[in-house]
Amino acid sequence: MKRKVSVVLSAAMAATTIMAQGVPAYAAPEIRPYGNVEAELDFDHSYQGTVTDEYDVTSVNLESGDYFSTHSVNFSQGVSKITLKIKGTGAGIIELRKGDKDGDKIGNVKYTATDEFKEYDLSVSGIDDLDAIAFVNVAGSCLVDSWTAEPGSTVDEPDQPDAPDQPDVPDQPDTPDQPEIPDVPDEPDQPQTGTVNPYGRVEAENFADSSVDAKVVPNKESVLINDGGYVIAENVDFSKGLSEVKVYAKSTKPMVKLGVYVDGTNTLLGEINIGTDMTSATSLDVTSALSGKHNVYFRAKGGSVQLDAWEVSEGSGTVEQPPVEEPPVSGGVNPYDTVVAKDHVDEKKDAMVTPMGATVNILSEGGYFAVKDVNLSKGISSFTVKAGATVASVFEIRLDKVDGDKLAAFKVSTESKEIKINALSDVSGKHTLYFVATKGKGINIDSWKAEAGQGTVVTPPVEEPPVSGGINPYETVEVEKVSAADGYRSKENTIVAPKKNAITLMNEGAYVIAKDVNFTSGVSEFTISTATKTSGLLEIKLDSVTGTNIASVRLDKTDDAFKTATVKVNSTVTGKHDVYFVLKMGTGCTLDSWKATAASGTVEQPPVVEPPVSGAVNPYQKVEAEASAELNFAMLAPNKQSVIINKNGYAVAKNV
């Protein structure tokens, strides 16, 4: 529960009073700011979301340019000071404005990086008549818990005693006519106040109040900007456009740059290499047209910069903002350019945008976030994700729902790095992608990108088995054509290969089914084409995944190259059956095709092996294993002179 409830209760009581007087129920509650006002109790905002810490304290997450505003505020007791509780991830500035985010500036609160919430004060005056206030984070990133106002000196003046009656003033003689005063010429138009003219020299020290990690030097003629710090020139009027920026600056070390940004530290116009001479200008050519009023940021990089002044050269002035690249005509999220994860979080569970706003953190196993309207117009061949985790973890990209088809799986280490994985299916069209933690915790995803594939199929094709006659096993049978439909394979451990020309059995127990296989001429052997990542064993069973095992195929590692093997069946089979290809041992077995060789086809069930004519097996002489009466999870070796018994299998010698 939130620790501070006084403002919420007072707002509710005020709303109740209003309703009692007949005002409609949707009237905004009155906020009394002389106790803690929770930042999330806003009426208008644009921020990264709210964060609740282990102490159940909820705060709002602000990046550069974010804001929140509170309306229906009752400043009836006046205001002398406003205090904010802030936890900064670095140095930054919050600007208080009258009314809303575009209102007149009241003042700045500068904050620094802290491990816990810290109070920052701003002395104010002249805002007693306001009923709304906005908090705009013009630089840096932080969490804001609450704010409060301290009453000012707004009190009613005591009544003054009436002044005593004054004696009548005697009539005065008429004043002689004065000579006419000549007309005074009109004052020339003054430049618009509150804006900065950048087309002449602008002194940097005039903007020291709007700075982060920067200060005026002792002679008060320039500003020293520390590495990573910056100075902000607010409300710069680029009415004549912009083609060049000139700065008068110096640094005491080589390879130091001064970055020039517009409207925050995310939009970079360019960087200027700073030398040791502050008396001459260093220039930056600007290719992006710019006009209108903007805030300009000068940020030091690689060392400290002493900035004396700056100015710009005129340009075309035809474009208000830097050009914005439009997404593909069909709309949606473009996955073929790098997608910053935090910018596209449409749904989430046990996940959050980190307080610094750099990544999306999936907190625990089973947590996820979703990205809607991903336009896979070119299909998918692979994904590249930049990610790391607090412990070794695994997450998957799934299609259209949290338990949907798996498109890719990523193993993530504690080092944040780019990981590229081939897609398990090539899909196209608009979809929602779910990033789901399946193992581990604290998975931080920075960005992701897809590589184009064929892009011709929205989902893997579903081909129904033949309606009549069944599958002809005596011609080559393509596994993906008779086994890709739902119900014809084990979904969890089986996928269609990226080229849709085979099916991969991922783990032990995975299987595919060929339904209604018509063994009109029986079967003596199977020929099967496979590619395997490890050695293993594939079993061919009848009518169920636990049915009669009629053949076993030993799998050798082929490094993804398809290899053909032929195996004898250990039972005689005729008629129609469902044939199950079950991965008994190993991982990553890809089935391409199979074919049966005809036999006599006269016996439906496995033959009964009769005991020797004598009625008993003599164990005191050498007994050949291949003469065993019953085999289970076992098979004759190709030379038919021994028996291969698989794990948990056995051979039976009867009537010993």
C-alpha cells in the first residue's frame, strides 16, 4: 500500500462534497498540495510508465522530454517553495511550468544520480492563482515519487482605519494654458522577448542556469562543461533556417568533442572536434533543415569543454523538425530495421522498462512482453537480438500468443551481446511477437531485428492426407507433406524446417505420423532420409506412439547433411496403419522422406516364434542370440549374426 494517502483522501472528500452540491460526478477532484501529492496522481502525462519498488513505493519513470501535470490544484494558502522527491539515474533537470507542458516556465529543479529518493527544493512566487502545474523532464532520466508545496505569504491584509476628513481646499486660480507638446515618434519595434537570436554571437554564460554538470568560470565570460555535462539554450528561434553551427570553445586534451542536440539529448545534429584555441570558431555543417523555436543542447564528450559563445548560419528554414523516416507503406512495426525494445511494449507480464529506460527487463520465468503489428512482409530467415541476463537464461520468440508457435529460442549469458539465431519457421504478414522467458530471470533485451526470408506464407502450409486410398508407401513419401498438419505431429518438440522441406524432431519422445498408410503388399524394409545433430535412435511404430515397434534406425551425426539408411522390419505387416516415427534417443533429427519395400503381405501380426523341435533350449551349449524368440527395443544386426539391444530393451530365449 502507498505510504502517503493524505492527498488521495482529501481529493476524494473534495469530490464527494462537490457531488453533494449537485455537480456532475465527473468533476475533477480538488488537489490540496500542502501534503504529499503522488506523481502518478496526474491528469495528463507522457512518460515511460510507473515503477513499484520493494517497499511498495510507486513512482513515475521520466526520460528526457517526458512530463506529467496535475490539475484542479488549490493554492489558496499561497506558495513559497515546491519540493520534489526524485531518484536520478544521472544528472538532469525538471522544469516546472504553469498550466500544462507548454506553459510559461516557473523554474528549474536540478537533480543528480542517487541510490534512493532525495528531496529537491525550488523557491517560487507569483503562482497563487494557478489551478494546474506541469513537471517537464528537459534533461536526464529519473523516477519521481511525489511533490509538495509550502504555503507562502498570501494572507488577507487587516482593515485600515478610515482616514479623517480633510479640510476643504480653497479654490485655486485657473492654470494658464500650456504650450502644445509635439507628437513623440513611435518607439521602434522591440525584438520578441523570451527567444534567442542564434544568427549573431550568443554568449554561453547567459545559459549557465540551464545546465547539467557545467559551471561559469571565475571570470564569468565562459562556461566549463564537464565530460557528459551540457548547457541548454532555450527557445532558440531558427526562423531563417540552419545550415551551419559555429562554436568558440577549447579543451585541454585531444579527441574531445562537443555534441549539438535539438530538443533533448536524443536528437543529434552533429559533433564538433574541439581544439585549444577559443578565439576562433570551429564549424559544423548541418544537412538537416530546421526552423521554428527549439531548445539547443551543447554536450561535452571525451573530456571537459570550455565554451565561450556560439552562433549559426542561415539555411532554408523550410522544415520544422528533423526529417522522420516513415515506416513501410503497409504500416506496423518494421522488423528489418533495428527495433529498440523499450519503444515497442504493447503488453507485458512480470516485465518492465528499466528505470534508466535503456532495456526491457523480463523479471522471472514465464514473464513476457509483446510487440503488436509487426509487419513481416518479407518473411523471416533469422533473428538478431541484443540481450543479457542476471543469470544464464533462455527466452523464446513466439507467434501471436504467449503459448503460440516458437519462431526462435535464445540462450542468454550475463554479458549483454548480440545473438543471431535462424528462424524455425518462415512466416509473413502482420503478427504480434511475444518475447517469453522460459528459463532463468532478469533478462534485459535492448534491441532486436529480423532478416528477410521467403515471406510468401503466413503460416506453414497444412496439407491434408489423401481422402481415399491412403498413403502409398512404395513411392517416396515426403515427411512434411503428410505430417505437418495439427495432430499429425507432437507440437511441443517438433517443428517444420525453415525451408519447409522437412520436419525436425527436437528432443527424445518427439514424433511425426503418416496416417492411413496402405501396406497392400506388406513391407520388408524401410529406406529413410535423415540429417542429425547427434547420434541417436529412431523407431518406427504402428498405430500409436507406444505401439508395436516394427523397425529401428540407428542415427549417426551428419552435421545437417541428409543421409539415407535402409533397415529391415522385424514384423510382417499388411493393411492400413498409422505409422509413427518416434525419436527414441538423441536430439535434432530432421526427417526428409521415407519409402517402404514390398514383402509378401500375407501376415498381419508379428510371427510367433516356436520353440525348438526338441521342446527346449540347451543352455550348456553356445546359444545364438539371433535365435531369440522375442525382441523388444532390440533388433537383428545387419549381418543377422547378432542382436542389438537398445536402452531398456531386451531379447527373450523361451523354454530354456
